[in-house]
Amino acid sequence: MLNAAWFDKFGVLMVAVAICLFSGCEGAKAPAESEGEEAAEESCCAGEKEECPSKQKGSDEEGDVTKKAVEFKVAWCTNEDPKVAAETAVKDAMAKLGGDAKGLIFYGYYPKKVTGDDGEEKEVPDATKDAQVYGPIAEAAGDIPVIGCRARSLVTGGTMLENTVAVMAIGGEGVHCKAAVASLQDDRMAVGKSIGEQLADVKDLKLVFALSEMSLSFETKEGVSVEDFIRGVNETAGKDVVLFGGNGMPNDYPADKGGVQFLGDEMLEGSVVAMGIGGPIAVHANHTNEFDLSEETVTVTEAKDKWIIKMDDKPAAEVYRKLRGMSDDEQFTNDSEHPIGVCVGEDKVYLRMILDWIDAEGKDVEGNPSDLPPGSLKFVAAVPEQTKIKILIGGGDAKKIISSAGEGISESLAKAGEADPLLVLLSDCCARGFRLRGLREGDECEIKGAILPAMGEDADYPIFGFYAWGELGPIAGPFAGLNCMYQQHTFVSAVVTEEK
């Protein structure tokens, strides 16, 4: 998830490097990444300007058109006209199937510049262009289910930061797809159950692909938790069904955390849209991050709702500061630089960021008096007593951001074993992207620097991912009775294979 401080620090840089010089659609020539560089067939640019020169058509390699039980084809188009981008991407993706599509999922992002309350120029989504993206896709889809959200896409061709639509077409004789929608309400369990109930009748259901907005995960009311949404899906769709996805880009962070979701020919807000995918597939998921683990493991010994009050019977903040090596004058940050790792496996944690804290005067981050004791730390969801956690250290290394993406894909492929990969799914925290573009030297990127190498030179299956503002996906071991979790500042990946 993105923090306002990171936005202020790196937002201008991100916009500057994201200018698209050429269309990514068929017939356009992608530029070289840097001046004087030849656009060789093997080379891959970072994606801020354009997709890889070897993928100039904005789609994955042709491959054969033999009918298969399950197929996934991905195409993308960068064009300042969202209608052109959407029409091109969806037609190309569907054509690659060589048969009828059973479902479509898409991401699109078109920004504009506005002047903020502070008088500074900033980038926000262009709502007018949002409304022009989904029409051509819904028209091309006809009666098949379609979902999507506003997001920067991560595809085989690179990182598409703006003016791009990416589409995944799902097909094959053995695949089954169905779309679902539920409006957000405080009873997150009811929202999750609604999605699960709508999709439970999908034949051989294996994957629920859910897209929403930050409001799903970052509701500040006590007792309203994204974990209840996950639990609702889990209880109704099936405990063995993989939940994957995340939140799209907000309208105007941090002032407006709402967003837009797409279902068929409708543009929605305040909703969860989901695609149930069934068939002879297996989903091998993973989660990685760029932080180092503290040597010491601590135990939550007192907690209240979303607050950890004590670790090892001491004020939580005191323990955190000591194990992280924080100086006396270093301040905590809201969802930015101070994570914990909830232990879910051997040397494996899933990450949660500190969102609020009670200072020595008994006040929270907004300066409001609190009845909680000083040193209490707040998170996005409850961390129950007796939970084992690690304090996470670092996070300011571009190379670790990149390498963690490669580790995630490599581990997922190892889990897949001899099964033939069909697709790589990514839900990558937008804050990782902001940090990477602010810290890196040159044009380092996750796609070029880690993901494609981990897949191997002969990989003939597509990548379909996005920069999420809160990630949903499986974790390495159960926590609070759940195998899938809402995650933060994490690279969540899944390799979809043929079922063995």
C-alpha cells in the first residue's frame, strides 16, 4: 500500500519517467530504453516508456492454436486514447486464444495533472477516461463475464505506468468462468459470503480473482476488518479455493481512498468484483518482500482489536524500537517504513505495517487522546495474543526489491514441480514500485531484472499483474484460521499450471 510520504517524495519522479512516447499497439515501434541503445530483439526496457521491443505488438508470443483444456492469453496497448487502447488489447487477447473466450479480466490507468490544496501539481486518475476504457471491452466480450479495475499493469512487456489497458482472456474447453459483485458494507463477512455464494456453483472452482478499492481494507472503524471478508469468501466458495487480487488505484490518495471497479458494461464504486475460474488447473502462490527479519522472535502478550499493546509483556513500541535499532529521535510512520512480520512458516512471514501509535503523552498520530496505554501500535487487522512476530528491518534497497520478485516466482515454480505453467499472476504493492523508482540506479525493474529471468528464456506463458493498493493472496501457512490474507508492501505471485 502507498504512503502519502512516499507519494510526495517520488510522485513527481514517477510522472516524469512514465511519459509514453509511442503507442504500444500493433504497428508501433517501441523506443530503446536509453539514448544510443539498440532496440535488440532480446532487450527489454523497464516499461516506463514502453513495453519490450521484442513485444512491439503488445501481446505475448503467438504460440499454436491447438485447442486446450485451459488457456490464458494477455495483450496490452499503450495509447493516449483509452478507446483505442481498450479495443486493441481486447481484440488481440481474444484472437490469441484461437477460440471463444470464457472470461476477461482487465486493468487500465489514465492519469491527469491537477493542482492540490497545497498549490503543488499532482497526478490523479482521469475519471473521464476511466469511463472510456470498459465500453469497448464489454462490447467485444458480448455475453461472457468481464471484470476489471483501475491500475497500472505488469505484463510480459514491462511495467506500464500510464495510458495503458491490459487484458487477460481466459479460454479452453475445460475452463469455467463466472463474475460476481457485492457492495461494500461494514459487515465485511457478509460481503465475502455474497461473493463466495455467487461463485460456489462454478464447476471445479479453483480460483476467485477479486478486485476492489482501498476502502475494503483500510476502514478505520473498530470491528470492521478485511479478514472477515476473506473468511466469508473462504467459508462459502470453499476452503481449498485460492483467493487472489487486491485493490485498484484510489481516486485521490490520501484524501479519497475510494476507487472504481468494472463489471461487464458497468463502472461501479464502493464494490468488490470477482471472477470465479474453474477447471483442470492448480494455483501455486507465494509472497515475498524486501525486508530483513529480526533475529529475535517476540510474542504478542496483550492486544485489543487492531492494536498490539504489549510484546513480551513490554510496551509494543518499546520492543519494536529496540529490535529495529531505532534512534531516540526516529519517529514511526503511517503505512510506510515500519513493518512487522507475522510468522506463518519457517523463515516466512506475512507483512503488516504500523498504521497508528500512542505516544508518551497518550495521544494517537492525529493528536487525539486515547484510552490505550502509551506504546500501543495499530495495524490494519487484529494480531491476536500469542501471535509470534518478527520485527522487519531495512526496505531501502532497490536490489532487494527486485530480487524478492524473482525469489517469489522461483519459489512458485518450484512448488509447481513438473506441471506445465500456463500463467503468472502478480499483485505487487504500489509502494514497492514507488520505492524502486526512487532508489534505483538506471532503469532497473522487476519484470526485466527478476521475473523474466526466473521464468527462463524458454518460457512461453504470459504475465498478468498490477500494482495493487493492498494485496490479496495465499500465505505460507495458516493464520487466524485462514490460508489467504490481505497483505501490505508485498510481492504476491501465483503460477497457474495444468492440474496433475
